[in-house]
Amino acid sequence: MKSNKLKFENEAQEREFWGKHDSTDYVDWKKAKKVTLSNLKPSSKTISIRLPEIVLEELKMLANKRDVPYQSLLKVFLVEKIEEELRNKFVA
């Protein structure tokens, strides 16, 4: 096993290195410990979306009834619909 004291100047250099090398040459995976990253949040990307004003107003009304931000409710609705569509895709 090679030295595990690797030093990289930046992330790009490290990414290039690991793209060409096998980690088993540098890491003793038998000694590895399982880690849970409970505070890790999925990455998100900001988008712009145009909605008819009435749809936005109705969304805000529904969100207000649930006491949540309308953007959060929109994300919930999107996730639910995507999951439904994916389930139906494999049932049909």
C-alpha cells in the first residue's frame, strides 16, 4: 500500500488524480468506519418559472392554510407528482 499522505493543491488536481488511480492502493478499507452524514442536504438549484397569476395566488392561498411558505409547498407538490408519474410508468 502506497503512502496515504497525499496532498493536493486544489480539488481539480485531486479529482484528476482519483480519476486515474484506484483508492485500494492508498486506503485500507478494512479499517474504514461507517459514517452517517445526517445534516447533509441534497444540493438544490435555483430556477425561474413563469406561472399564471391565478395559479400563484391559489398556491399561496393553499400554503397559507398549511402555514408553510408557498415555495416549499410547490416543491412538495412537484415531488409528489413526480413520484406518482414514476410509479405509474412502471405499472402500465
